[in-house]
Amino acid sequence: MIAIRLMIVALLIAVVALGLAWLFTGNRKYLSYIGRVLRFSMVVGLITALLYVVERVVLR
């Protein structure tokens, strides 16, 4: 569980840093990077959740 919490913190730091970079520069590429980071995190989160469910079913 600590690994998941650390990954969430890293995700929040990355999104905030990219958001600040966009605010300071006005360059829209940082917004696309935020979208990519969020999409990637959603895919990883979905895979992690599915693996958790499979683990719970197998160990039952």
C-alpha cells in the first residue's frame, strides 16, 4: 500500500509541476503532457485494480 501512496504523491507532484510550467510559460504542450500523465496513470491504476481483484479471487 505504501508503494501506491508514493505513486499517487509522485503523480500529484508531476501534475502540479506541469500545471505551473504551463502557467508560467503559456506553452500548451504542458497541458498535453498533463493529459498523457493522467491517461497513463489511469491505465496503470486500472491494471493494478484488476490485479488486486484477481489476487483476491485466487486467494479466496
